[in-house]
Amino acid sequence: MQLYSFFNSSTSYRVRIALALKGVAYDCVPVNIRIGEQRDAQYVDGVNPGAAVPALVDGEFRLGQSLAIIDYLDAQYPQPRLIPSGSVERARVLEVADLISCDIHPVNNLRVLRYLQDVLNVTAEQKDAWYRHWIAQGMTAVERLLTRSGDAGPWCFGTQPTLADCCLVPQIANAQRMGCDLSPYPRSLAIYGHALEHPAFAAAQPQVQPDYIA
């Protein structure tokens, strides 16, 4: 199994967490999205038509999109299960995961920030303000959902990590790297701090990846 990944990509980070939690061995194939390697014809035609990371290659099977990959891993390696089978539990986990992956991440990913800067010619200050605005809106909603659940455990839901945690941890890491104020989100920060003490989450961190760039 191969994972095409970039150390600082939050979507790649999600999948690395899932693979580590399930104890699935894989070879990391670095794709440097900072210099556009994800748009190379060989990668697009042969690995991921979406011209993005991550991409999973499992034998002859190839798959892009982090949530689709984690769903595939859940089907292939059911333990530990990251997307609950119960209808209510599954819906709650997907609600948080989708809020992060569909509402927060897409407007703040590298290609959007580069478009703002290189095509629309926004200033660095305006770009940072854009990033902070969408983090504040999205994380406020995440915090509300996590608080509404009434679960005071160390993870988003229940006593074990789920897809929600796989999405939350990379998002907080990115927001911290961009200098966002996360103090209004104590529940989210508590989950993040707890997760980093878990061996699987620690092993998936950007700074310990083979393609890490200081």
C-alpha cells in the first residue's frame, strides 16, 4: 500500500492518522504541493485525477479524497472502527467531520490562498484576515457541536477516536501554524491535546514525516 502525501497537508494528515490507528503499514510517496507536483501529468493520469493529495494505492485500486480513503480503510480494516455503524453515532461523527472537511478546509487550503494572493492580488494582511475569518466561523460551529453532544470524554465522541478526531486534529494544527486565536474553543483544544499523546496521532504529525520541510 502506498500513500501519496505532503507532510503539511491536513487532508494527508487525516489519512496518516487513520492508517496509524488501524496499524496498517504503507509506503509514503511524497508529493510537494508547494511546487505543484500534484499537477504533474504522470501523477494526474496515473494516480489521482483530482490533482491533489492524498491518494491511496492499494494494489490495483487507486483512490483520492481523504474521507473516501478513510471510509475505504474502515471497510477493509474494521478495527478500530472510525465511522460508527449506529445511525445516530455515525451521523454525529459525520456532522463534525463534514463541517471541517467541507466548510472550513476548502476555503483555506493552499490553492485558494495562492489564488487570493497571485490572481486577486490581495495583500498578506488581507489573506491572513480571510484565513482567520473562516477559522473563527467554522471552529465556533465545531465547538457548539462538540458541546451540544454532552460528551465530556477525551475524544470528540465516546471513549475512542473517530473520523471526527482525524479531521479535528489537523485542522487545529493548521490554525495554530497560521497564528489563529483558538482560545474560544476549549473543548476542541482539550481533544487536540489529548490526541497528541496518543501514539497514532503523534506518529502522523507533520514534523515527523519523511518529507518534512523545516
